[in-house]
Amino acid sequence: MGNTAGTAFVDRIEEQLVKKNLKRTAFAKTVGVTNQAFTDWRRRGTVPAADTALRIADALNIRRIKNRIARIF
């Protein structure tokens, strides 16, 4: 499997989770998705819907992503 959008997205989330010492299962629950969603995004090469991506960015306090999503809408 190549470097798809879903793979890159999940990799970046997981990097942030490690930096912030957060567990993926607990984080998934916080942002309203299942732990399986991360696996699905990676396997399917997809990214979550904009509202989910925004919740993830908010939870990780990643302003750069929040600003990009806000410009789309």
C-alpha cells in the first residue's frame, strides 16, 4: 500500500497522540469516532468527513488544520 491521503492523515494523528501521550481508543471516543475508523481510513486510503476532521483538529489543538477546513466552508 502506498502513501495515500488516509495513511498520511492517520500517521499525523498518531504522531500527535504520541507527543501528547494520548491513547488512540480514548481519543477516538473523545472525538466521536470508533477506534476502527482510524484503521478504515488507513486501509481504504480515505480521510474523515470535514466535521470529523475539525473535531480531531480541535481535540489536538491543531490550528493549521482548523484554518484550512474553515476556508473550505
